[in-house]
Amino acid sequence: MIPPLILLVAFLLLLALSVPVSFSMILACILALLSMDGAPIGMVGVKLYAGIDTFPFLAIPLFILAGSLMEHGGISERLVRLARSLVGHIRGGLGFVVIVSEVFFSGISGSSIADASAIGSLLLPSMVKAGYRPAQATAIVAAATGMGMMIPPCLNMVVLGAVSNLSIAGLFVGGLVPGLLMAISLLVVIYIQACRGTLPAAHEARPSWRELRRAIGDSLIPLMMPVIIFGGIRAGIFTATEGAAVAAAYAFVVSVFIYRQMTLSDVYRVLTNTAVLTGVVCLLVGAATLFSWILAAQGVPDLIGRTIGAAPGGQWTFLALSIVLFLAFGMVLDGLPAILIFFPIMLPLALAMQVDPLHYGVLVIAVIGIAIVAPPVGLCLVILCGLSGTKVTETTRPLLPYLAVLGLDLAIIAAWPWLVLALPRFFRL
């Protein structure tokens, strides 16, 4: 067990030295291979390439491109305006607007970081002007971002489905009901806080029917994107990967030719950013494939399986340990590396415990959504604190009630698999 020990210690040490996650994994893998007799060092290049040499991974740059086009093409402003028209007049309305906007926008962008940046930039100043303390406003946007990972399409679902051969369309549809459960739970908490005076009681004026119709009309085109994607997948017109191409083309036409809020220089900048982010993700996927291969070759999954199998509680213990594992590493590594490293190891154990793989995949996505906004090091929480000019320590206390209700939702999702499985089985995905 010396090579796995070297692998893990070197990886954690390099992370502590602020080496990027991908390079930390690759360097740790090289050190582990060198510690073996007759180390197949050539496998480094082989696994780095093999990790991304699958058809479903074509969806990654396409969803990134679609999200970036929609974010910069005037879509986010229209969706926020629609949310304000629908729920802005309710007590605690701006908090409601954040949650509803995240439900709309997450299904468009597919990226939690894009959601955090776009919604935070649009709504944080308005919330502070309305009387929300900056830490309160940041906590609400962070909680909404964590919930938004469950609303399809989700980039992490694409990656998880690709590395585990699970149906990406099934993951999309399976995450919808749990995501709406989380959204409703957050709305209830915000309403209670507004009634108690914890949040500002002031709310916006109820819009007229004319204003509401205008907001719906302005948002109708972007809201059609998820309808086209899921309708096409359900009808068998295209796969989830091909749906990503349709989404990118749709976003381009809407942003450039219909709304006309993007110039050719803007498109070039979006394409460049997409290429950079795709390169980062693909390197991460390849590095995680190599990392997982070494662990598997050294029998680490078998060891973990025997350890968990010997623990009392069976399936429930396994699910609880999975939540703890992905929550801890999702905060430290960010969501995608945690999925890439640990999900291929844990999925066979889930199957041995008779946990439905689709249920397990959506549960992991839910855990990761909470992890990326959990203090002290959740990536999206750090981004939002930077946007609002607050410290993570200041945001932690107002964030706790939302994390608590999201944790309760997580327990419900784990305990009742049908919340995840009902829609995929109905649509035969």
C-alpha cells in the first residue's frame, strides 16, 4: 500500500502548496508510479488522453459555450426581470427573486460559477439598497447557487454521466424534482425570516398585468432553450451531447441576431474563454482518470468496499459516509475534481449495496452543490464574497439556516429514492 500512500500524501501536500489541482494530481501520480517496481510511466500520457476520449465529453465545451453566450447576451437580465415580476411583490421579495432567478438561469447556463457571477452581479447591489446587509444578501445568493446545481442542465451531471456511463438525460430529469424541493425549502425559510423581521420587510409593488406580460414575453425565447433540449432528447431527435450543440447554436442566434447585445469581438472573447475553460476541465478529467486508475490498480476500492461492508447499517451507512466524503472533498477540491476522483471508486460500492446508480449520482450532485457554497472554502461562496466585498466569516452565520434546510433536503433525497427516479422512469430515460 506504499504507492497509494505516496499518491495521497503528495497530492495533499501539493494542494497545500497552492499547486493547481490538475498538476497536483499528475505530479502525485508520477511520484506514485516511480515508487513501483517496473513502473509503467508511459501510462501517464495514455490515461491523460483516454480520460477525455469519449463522445459524451463533447458536451462539455458546448454547454460551456452556450452558458457563456447566454450570460453575455442579455439573457440573465431578462430572466431576473421575469423573476422580479413574478415574486418581487411578496414579503421578502428580493430573496424570492434570487431563488426563482437561479431556477431559471441554472437551466440556461449549466454552470454554478456562471450562475454565481451573473446573479450576484445583478442582484447583490439591489439587495443591499433594499436594506439587506451585505452578508445576508451574499448568504441568500450562495444558498441559491448551491441549490441551482440540481436544476438541469448541469455541467457536473454531464461529467458524472460520462465517467460512469450513466444516462446524462436521466441525471438531468432525475435532478429536477429534488432541485425544486430545495428551491421551495429555501423560499419557505426566506418568507419566515421576512415575517419575523430578520430580513427586510419592504417589498416591491405588485406589477400590472401589462408589465407581467412584457416580462414574460421578453423571457420567452431564453426559456425555450431547456424546452428544446429536453423535448429533443425525450423525442429521440438527438442525444444529450447533441442537445448541447443545439443549445450552443440557439444561444448564438438569440444573443447575436435576436437580442443583438453581442458584437463579433464579444463572440471572439466568449470563444476564447470557452476554449480556456474547456482545456482546464479536460486536463482535470484526464488527471483524475490517471489518479483513479492508480488507486484501482493498487486495490484501494476493494479495501474501501471491505471497510464499508464491515460497518453496521448497510446501505444507510454507505449513503451517510458518501455524503460526508463528497461534502469534505467538494469543499477542498471543488466539485468537479471530487466527482472525478471518488465517484468511479464509490459507484461499484453503491451497486454492491443495491443503491440505484441514478439515485446515487443525483445525490452526489446535491452534496457537491452544498459543498461549493459551504464555509470556509467553498469556491462559489468565495466568489460571491468577493463580489459583495464581504468576508467569508461574516457570511457564515446568515448562511447557516439555509445550509441547514439544504442538509435536511439532502437527507430526504437520500431516504426517498423515488424523488429522483420517478420522472426518469416515467420518461423511460
